[in-house]
Amino acid sequence: MLEKTSQHYFPGATENWERSPPAEAGFDAEALQQAINHAIASETLWTRDLQRSVDEQMNEPPPYNEILGPMQERGGQSGVILRGGRIVAEWGTPARVDMTFSVTKSFVSTCAGIAWDRGLIPDLHAPVRELVDDGGFEAPHNDGITWHQLLQQTSEWQGTLWDKPDWIDHYRHSDKKGTRRELREPGTYWEYNDVRVNRASLAILRVLREPLPEVLKQSVMDPIGASDLWQWHGYRNSWVEIDGRQIQSVSGGGHWGGGMFISAHDMARFGYLYLRRGEWNGRRIVSEDWVDRATTPCEQNPKYGYMLWLNGTQENAPSAPASSYFMRGAGSNVVWIDPDHDLVAVLRWIQKPKIDGFCQRVIAAIAR
């Protein structure tokens, strides 16, 4: 649906994307360069061999550590800073297509938003089993799980999907990772769990009945002028039949390979779409209502929304405004969206503890 032309700037094709000198965009150029220097000096400690790095980070026993989707070597530290939609700074190789790990989850969430905007998911608080009858949402534990819970990672879904059991991601961020724990009532406990995100991706595919990469391309990425270079992969065993067609259910990250392979330039466009609250040059891409829902804090973890990291508590980035939010993936890959300063920044392959220092330096560089 077309709306009246926006007064904001929206970039055309990448080669026509307007650049703005830092001073014209309201930055102190020297101070902004300090932020960029900080990022460059803070390159991730992950090796270029991402499969090796994932093995070291996840420390999962065989056969649960098996890589099922494509992987590739990573690039170097790079990034892009937008203000008002114009590129103010870029460094490294922002056009390089790289794995982006759990930034992919924000694309999964956006596909859920498309299904919701189309009326295919009429009630986010309704049980998923009312629309998805594939054996994954049966009694006694999974039958009450809602879309809202899947998107906020509070579903406590139990089962095995694509040869990965849910318990392999129990205690995700502790030395007890992969240890079975007693499950809670769905909706009462937050856990970052890639098996459950993949289950959400499959459920969304079931209601859209089209490959999520095709839906994303037609409904989002083409309209915002993204390149044709990004790829969204699933696993070699994540194929399902829908309406007589074999479709690959894509993954929500690169934990076992797959996920979104994308450039910093295209990530910046996607972040800018959210900064503009789902509108692109007068065209409604995602509803404002969905953006509001996606950025509403989870009761069990106020730092999290619908597969977005929120900064209302300022725990994710103490130096960034509370209105900021992030798309984040291991490595680290980051899209920082700062409505207070009309700002989007993309960071590829930066050490996670160094992200806030980058935010602090960028904010400090704003001269007006």
C-alpha cells in the first residue's frame, strides 16, 4: 500500500547512495574517526575459520555439534554509519557478503510480522497449533505455546528439530550449556535457544506457505533497494513439502551453519527500515504496529523483544540511549538503531565487550 511521499531521505541503489561529510551530518569528524578507530582496533578474536570458532564457542559434544548448513570464512572488521539515511562513514569491506549469525533472528521476526500484517496470524497470543498442524505443537507440553512466546523466546518448546534437541541449548551462556534442565510452563521462562528459533521459522513458513527468503526478497529487500547478493540458508535436512513443493526451512542463525549471509550495506538498509518504523519512501513495508510489538520488552527479560535486543534498561549498551535497540549476532555482528539521534550503525566482527565503547564514542562525536 502506498502512502504520501516521505520527507525523509531514502537511498537509491548502492552506487547512488548519498554520502554526507561528518560535519554536515552533525558530527565532529575527528571524534567520529576515534569511534571508527576503536572499532577497527577491536576486531573479534574469532579466527577466520568460523566453523572452528563456533566449535570452540559452543563446545557441543558430537553428534550435536554437526554442521548442517553452509559456512564460509569471515571477513575483517568493517562497518557503516548512517545519519538521516545517508552514509557518514564506512570502513573495511562493507560490500562483502558475510555470515551474520543471530542477526538472522531479526529477519525471522520480520517474516512473522509480514504474516501478521497479511492477517495470516490473526492473534499472536493464540496457540500456534491452531494454524500449524505438523506434530510440533502437541500436548502435553507444546500445545499451549503461542506465537508471542516463540518470538520472545519464552516458549520452552520441547522436541527435536533437524536432528537438534531443544536441550542442547539449555543453559546457553554458562558452563552447564547442553545440560538438561526441568522445563517451565511456556511463557514463564526466557531462554536463548536456537532450536526453538528454528521451530519458529518453520511455523512461520507453514502459515506463509512460501520460502521465507522469497517472502523477504519480494516484500522487504527489493523494495528497500537491497542488493541481490544476500542469501538465507537452511540445513541439508531442513526440507519440508508444502502444497506439493519441496521448500527449505531456513535457520535463525549460523550456530550449525546456514542463516543470513549479507553485506553491511544491506544490513544498514534493513536497520534503516526499522528506524523509519517500517516505511520506505512513502511505501509501507512493515506496519508501525508490528515495529511497536517487536520493540516491546519481554516481561521475563526486558532486554529482549521479538528477536531484537532492547536498551530500555541500558544493560546492552550503557552509553547508548534507552530508546536504542540492536540486531545482534555472534562474532560480533551488530545493527544499532538509535531513534534519538536518527542513527543506524553496522559493525562486523567486533569484540562484544567493545560494542559499548563504540556507541559511547559515536554519541560523543555528535556536535549538534
